[in-house]
Amino acid sequence: MLACWTDPIIASSGQVLGVVMAYLRESRAPEAAELELLRQASRLCSIAIERKQLESQMLHQASYDSLTGLPNRRLFGDRLREEVAKAERSGSHLAILFIDLDYFKEVNDTLGHHYGDQLLINVSLRIRQCVRESDTVARLGGDEFVVLLLDVSESACLERVAQNIIDMMAAPVHLDDHVAYTSASIGIASYPADATSITALMSAADQAMYAAKSKGRNCFSFFTLAMQQQAQQRLLLGNELRDAISKQQLQIFLQPIVDISSGHVVKAEALIRWAHPQYGMVPPDKFIPIAEEMGLIHDIGDWVFYQAAQAMQRWLEVCTVDNGVYQISVNMSARQFVHGDVGAEWIGYLSRLGIPMWHMVIEITESLLLGDETDVRNKLQRFRDVGMNIALDDFGTGYSSMSYLKKFNIDFLKIDRSFVRDLETDPNDRAIAEAIVVMAHKLGLKTIAEGVETEQQKIMLEEVGCDFVQGYFYAKPMPVEEFMTFVSAKGASR
């Protein structure tokens, strides 16, 4: 070799991808035609390389989740089909862990999508730490992940992996200046024990996951045949829920809230019930999650508020003195709260009915206060500016940061029933209840104890200074007209 001619391979972006080289047995410079041929070769190489890179990029985008880098639904489906075929030939076993994050929507809605994405990235890393390199972790979309475990047949092994994932999820996630908490509900299904087709296997794991959620979340559940029947009922309920309002199947019940010192009913909590023509009275914990998933919670939430306002109007007609003390509270979920111009239509509806705003109380949960502080504070303040009160429900069971009570304008703390249930036998619960009451009073807040079922519980709450009580000791939730009769008989108008 006596000569070497070269020309760079340059991408359309200007990046140098390589070089085309031509070797000669004689020493001379290239002629113009030879130089042009060399340049054409480098341009063709550039086109071929960029096309190959684009194909690889498109294949990766089609197969992997852009946020977490995990295999997506498509690639996971391909791997699952391949592994099921192998298991069928060899007689081996595999399992699916269907993972759904608990309360992710609340974190996402309150903190925002940026922090929601950061949480998902963190979760994906934690899950991968709990499985072997040979196993597959994929993100199906949203807050749903799935794990494919190979060569596993012992339930103890599956339990260990699932529990490891749950334990990893329990640790707080630090997102800049925010701290988020989440947990996981996991459904487990095995091939071929629970299903012999890919579709049936995924469906079985999904049903088991919903069973885990129904058990209280933050746990795992194995698939059983009974779950298939429950899933079918869930699908049926979801379809029928769309027509429940128009068919007048939904009702509100009112549960009295009693002034602990006077014994008079001065407040009530509005609770929704579904009078299903086939299943009877369906409790809200069975259909509210479905309503949230289907995007029906906003319409249902509006309907509940309007019904509660009408009930308040009826109560004021029954009352004869000091109408200003009576209030009805309405629960508002995080998904309702972040939806558009929150409360505007409610305020207008109360004005049209001629009901003073202070007769309505908005109940929120602690998770709502995790969101953008300015946005949440402004929306809460809008309710308070027109005269409504704000109650913090289930206090002590969620995030319970004392700083929230300083930053946000709250009027009532509702002591969760879990601290009331064992008041008579557990000194710790009494101490917690007393501490909540003292703290609330120091901050100028009133307290309402939920789940009061015995006279002794009522006495103990009165001794620690609790302001209001609510529970079966006084009355169960009841239809509106029955409530009106109840408060009249109890002398609530005196």
C-alpha cells in the first residue's frame, strides 16, 4: 500500500459517524472523479448508518417505557408468550406479579405530574432490586407494573418476593423538598396452576391485585377462582354505575354528629349509598373506587353536595332557633379537588337555595395537603372566604405532619375511629386522643371523634375535652327524612 484516500462519514446533524478509506498500490493523489466517488460512498454510508440508528431507536421506543426504561406492555407480552411456550414444552412453572401502587393518583394529583414521574422512576428501581436478573420487570402504564418470575413453583418463594417488594415500597420517597409515601398491592397468578393461556394468566393476576386492594392495600394476594366471579361483578357494577344517578338509585344518608357537652345533634355527615336493584344497598367502598377509575367521581360528588344542600335546607325548616349552629359535611376526594374550578358551582347552588354558606363543611383527607401548597391553600381559602368550614378527616392515619395544620386553614380535626375503638383497653389510644384534642385546641380547632360505639368511649372522650362525637352509640347513618324525625325527637331544635 502506497496511498490511502479518506472521506469522513458525517450525519445530517454534523456528527462524524466514521470514515471511508480507499487504499492504493501506487502513490498519487485522487483525481476529481475518484474523489467524487469517495464522497458518494461516504454519503451512502451516512444514510445507511442513520437509517439503522433510527430503526434501532424506533424499535427501542416501541419496546421500552420512555420514563423508567423498563420493558413496556408490548415487549412484556412478547417475553411472556416466549416463556409460556418454553414452560409448556419443559413442564416448568412461572408466575406473574401484578403490582399497582396505592394512592399514587392522590400523590400525582396533589404534587403534580413531574413529581409523580419521579416517584415512578424510584419505584421501578426498587422493584428491580427485589428480583433476579433472569426475571422481567415491566411497566404496563400509569402506576401499574408487572413482574415475570421464571422457574418458580413454590408459593413460599412467591410470597418472599412479593413481601420484599411491599417492604421496599414502604420507605418514604424524597422528591426535592417533598416527601411522598406509597405502598403496593400485588396480585399473584401462576402458570399453569391458575391459567393456561396468557390472557387468562394476566386477568388472574389483575383480579388477585384487586383482592389485595380490597383487603386494605399494602399487601399481596394469590389468585382464587372466587376472584373471577368478583371481577365479573365489578365490571357489571361499573357499567351500571353510569346510569345510577339518572335512575335515582343513589341516595345520601346522614349520620348525626353530637355536641358532647349538650348531647344535641348539631352536625351531620352526608354519606352516599347505592340502592342497587339486584344487590341491595351497595356500600361506598365498593363503588367509589370504580367511580374514580371511570371518571364518574366528579358527577357523583356534585350530586352528593346538591343532595346534602337540599337536606340542609330541610333541616333549617325543621329547626326553630339558633339556625347558625347546624352543619352538614360533605367528603371531597383529591381527584374532585384538583378538577377545574373547584367548588364554584357548589357555592352558586347554595346561593340559589338561599342557604348561608357556613351550614356546609368540606371534609378532606391529609393526602390532599401534600400537593402544591399555594394551589391547595388558595382552593381551601376560597371555601372559607364564602363562610364554609374545612374538616380534616381520619386525622392521625395518613401523613400527619403538624406543619400542615399551621399552613392551612382547618376548622375541625376528625379523630380517626382506629384511636377510638380501643380507648377503654389501650392507654396509648387514650393518650393519642388526648394529645390530638389538646393540640387542636391550642391551634384554635375543634375536634370530632369518629366511631364512638359505647358510653364509656363517650365519657372518656368528654374527659379529654373532645368537642363532638359521631358513631353508632348515637345513631347509624339514616335516610334524610328519618334523620329529620330523629333530630326533632332528640330535641335538636331546642
